[in-house]
Amino acid sequence: MEFCFGALSDSLEIQANSQGYTLGEHKEFQEIADSLLLCYENKIITDKEYNKALERLHKKIIKKVKKI
């Protein structure tokens, strides 16, 4: 399962749906991804920290998604 986390990417739910999955009740993942991007763009976290955080978020998303 693959997700794009960029500013111009579709929402995580749309991306999950296009792959045959849903985030269900776990809508907070989008807020977390948006917050990480905001921190990265404003130089609050480094590139390395951002990528590591996205890896962790991706793992959490994979554990919670459900097949449609």
C-alpha cells in the first residue's frame, strides 16, 4: 500500500479508497500528515526527521486500514 504525503496530494482516504481500502474512523491520520508537512515546511523539523515521522505514520496507517 502506497501513500503520497505532499501538499498537493489527494487526501489519505481518497488514496486508500483508490487502492481498495478505507481509513474508517481513523481520520486523524490526515491531520497528523498535514501537521508534519507544516512543521517541515516551516523548518521546525529536518528532512530526516520528517521522513522518519512519515515512515512511522505509514506503518500506523497500514495497521488500521480496512479492505472495502
